[in-house]
Amino acid sequence: MASGDVEVAVIGGGAAGVAAARRLAEAGVAARIVEARARLGGRAWTIEAGGYAIDLGCGWLHSAERNPWTKIAAAQGRTIDRAPPPWARATVQPGMTVQQSGELRDALWELHERADALPDDAPDRPLADLLEPAGRWNAALDAISGYYSGAALARVSARDLGRYAEDGVNWRIVEGYGATIAAHGAGLDVALDSVVTRIDHGGRRIRVETTRGAFAADAAIVTLPSAIIAADERLFAPALPDKTRAAAGLPLGHDDKLFLSLAGAEQFDPDTRVFGKLDTAATAAYQFRPLGRPMIECYFGGALAAELEAAGEAAFFAFARDELAGLYGGDFARRIAPLALHGWGADRFARGAYSYALPGRADDRAILAAPVDGRLFFAGEACSRADFSTAHGAYLTGIAAAEQAIKALRG
């Protein structure tokens, strides 16, 4: 190999890229992560705010008992919080009875059960088609879809959601999920602040062109978000129209978290969750005292998150302030102040939070994940059939792509 060249180029330093590069290093394969950001982690990002480590990206170890990041976090000496998530408990909603809270939770599970039961030979359909006609909780279910898919029920494939595998065990890493993923990349060959502009696979070796120069590799593992792949058909040369089309069928939804400091936080039990409203999809979810901390984690999804991003950061706080004042009185506004926010839709290296499949496009995940010519491999949460939208789905596809590359290189 010429100086600067490697055996495998790993395009993207998020959860999938870090997992792939780590596996390649363990196998003795010379690999380099090429990452556009100044840090590893991608859509997993831990910062310090209000004296605590908070995750502006993914924050929950979904399917925690089989999630490989759980074991990695423990090996790093991090603290695993095993308290049940707020959505697994009855919502303590002002003006809402315990019975009504149970009805909403049941309506959500029944919607998912209808998606799970969709026959394989039946046409795909939007999740909105599976709602109870004129159901009491339909607006709230649309809001909740914004939180877990980043899009309204009318835009989400029922078949895709039915394939999602969730065991109901959800834990947190006190020191941060993003910090854990970034630390897993320690010691690897990493080129930060390097935006990949073209992946030329037309020659004997793959040429990776970046804003900091070009280098050659025998193989490449592409872990870019689906929104990035869909946005530029010139990313690959020769072009890969099947990949571009598949990525377009798996857009990244809008999901953003705003953290607020909270005076007098002891008024609320830890991990209490409420919704701003129950009769509209344009509402936020509020988790009081996450991990017992004196703050509120405000969650915005779907079209509401997109609209607020377009309006600017101050719009998020104004919206949350008004909804919380509507729930707890006008004086409540004096008890809160903004701590941190990141708009993932406006992030040019992400262009959204995590993938969902458009109706009729669930099989695009397999198309996006398929190798090309035995030397171009793909990974990332959008490539996962059953663990999409999660950091462990990204990890598992990264390992799978690394194994494919090792087999191709080593025979």
C-alpha cells in the first residue's frame, strides 16, 4: 500500500463505523475511519450541561439485555441505570385519570399489535390506516409516532414497524451513551473533520475523496446516514441508483431534545413524564427529573420538531414554556431555563434523527445493506431490518459489514 492508503476505509464515525473499525482492528485489518465531524459518535453525542452528562442524541439502551453497548459500557466502568423508562409506567398527566392513562397506553400497544399482525403477503400500508376510526387517542398516538419514528403515522410503513424487535428492557448509561460510543473508538486510525465528497469504486482500488485529500483502499464500509446517501447521487462513482433510491425510502425523522433546568424539582418524582396536550400531534413530551436530576428533558418529534428547527432555538424554549405553563400555571415559567439543545434535522452531517420506512418501502433496508462487488459494504441503523433507529442496530450492522470485508480480503 502507498503511504496514507489502507485496506478498508470506514466512511462515518458513528456507532456503526466505530463498531466496524474496532472489529477490523481486532482482525488485523488496516482500517481508517473518515468522519466529517470533529468528534466520533455521529448521532450519539454526550455533552456536559447543568453539571451533568446529557445525551443530545440517543439516550436509551433499547433491548438492553442483548444490546452490545451495555456490555461495552460496563467494561468501560460506566454506571448502568436499570430503572424502568417513563413510557412503561402510567402517565401522571394533569387533568387525566389513571384509567385514561391506561387507555392511551393500551391504544398504543394495540396499534403496534395490528402492525405486527400484518400478513407478509398483504400490501404494506401507512400506520395511520391501522388506527381505530375516530379513536379518542388518535391525535396523541400521532404525537407519539413523532417521538419514536420522527414522523406522523401517515408517513410510516406498518410493515416496517411490525418488523421492529423490542424486548421491553430499556436502561440508561449515567455517564452518557454518546460518550460510551466515542470511547469505543479510542486508539483507532481516525481522520476527523474530513467530509467524504466521493467514493470512486470504478478502478482496481477504491478512491476515497475528502475535503482533506484523497486516499485509496481495497474495500470501503459506508455508514453514512440514509439522508446523506439519498441527497447526492454523485457520492458514488460509478453511480449506485439502487442505493440512492433505497436511502430515499428510509428518510430520517425529526426528533430533538431540549434540556431545561428546573427549580423546585423535588415537586416531581424522578422520571415523571407528561404530554403538553393530548388532542393534537403538535405537542411535546416532558420528562421531569431524568435520572433524578433537577431538569426537564423535553422531546419534540415529527412536523413540530421540523417547524421549530426552522424557527430557531428560541422557538423550542418558547413552545415548551407555554405548554408547561398551561399544565402547571403561569408562574412555572420562572422555574425553568434552557440548558442544551441540538437540532438534528438542521445538522448537515445527519439531516435528521433516525430512519423510518415510507409506506411500501420497508424492503429498502435490505437493498441499502447489500454489498456491491464484494468490496463496497454498507452499515448503519437504516440497514437493520429489526433494530433500526437504534445505536445497537447500527453496531450490529457495523460488525456484519466488517465480517463481510474481512472475508472478502482474507478469503
